Amino acid sequence: MTQQRTGDWRTYLDLADDVLLGQCEVDRFRASGPGGQKRNKTDSAVRLRHRPSGLTGEANESRSQHENRARALRRLRLEIAFLLRAPVAIDACAPGVPITGALKEALATGKFAMSPKNPHFPAAIAALFDVLEVCGWQLAQAAPQLRMTTSALSRALSGEDIVFRAANERRTALALPTLHADR
């Protein structure tokens, strides 16, 4: 059963970790796979189900439940960034969306330059996806809005595997050709 997603990414990505965790159902379970006897005896894997949006984040790489909870929360933030959109006002005749916050930080050099380890990365990606959504995921239309070249935007989307996959999933859903890795 698909739950109705409520709110946009801004509602959730600015929340402190403990507040966002408070909105989640937390499942602890035993993960299968390599890791020896200890892995099969402890409930160290973590799945977070965000009640308001219906999105999930899961991690089971570590034998530490604490580390897996932190990874699951990071993955949940990325899912929110990839799938929840916020309205963007774009005047089709005048390039240049007002760029603020995390996206402004990421585009300060004229290209998307932000490490995925930066805590503002999910918000920057969400804002980037908002502009792409308004432009119908047409890079040639979105790039001038972001004050970037089309190739710089393509490189930004292909720079991180998880972002590249999410962008191509959305383009596929819109019956657009997939992007090619620009690496």
C-alpha cells in the first residue's frame, strides 16, 4: 500500500537528527550476509520509516546499531531530497532562479561542488531536483536557470552514483532518455 506523501523536502531536511528520528518508526532486525556469527546474533540492522512521507532509509553494513542508525538517517534524508519536491517559481523568459541556502553554497564556484559528506548535501540536491522538475528534466532549460552550462549540470548529476541513479529514474518515468555518465 502506498502512503500519501505530505510536505516538501524543506519541511524535513532542516530538522535536527533527533527530531527527524522522532517522526520515524524504527525497526531493528538481523541482517543476513557476511559478517560472521556476531552479525547473525544481534539486531544491528536499522530501518527507518518516516511516517509523514512514507519514505524509508535502511542500513546494515555495520555490527553497530548506532552506526547503522546514522547511515539509515542519512539515506532517509537523501530519499526525501530525491522524491519530495518544493514549488519553484521560474519565469520562462528570465533565466535565473533565486538561488539560496544549500544550493547557493554548492554552486558558489559556478559548478556543483559539494561533498556528499556535507550535511547540506541532501538539501542542495533537493533544490537542484526542484529546478529540474519545473523544467521538465530538460538540462538545456534548467542550466541557465541555475547559471550553469548544460555540461556542468550533467557533470553535477553524474558526479555521485546515488544522485545519477535518482535522476535517471525520474527521467525514465517521464519517458526521457537516460543521462550518460560524464566521468
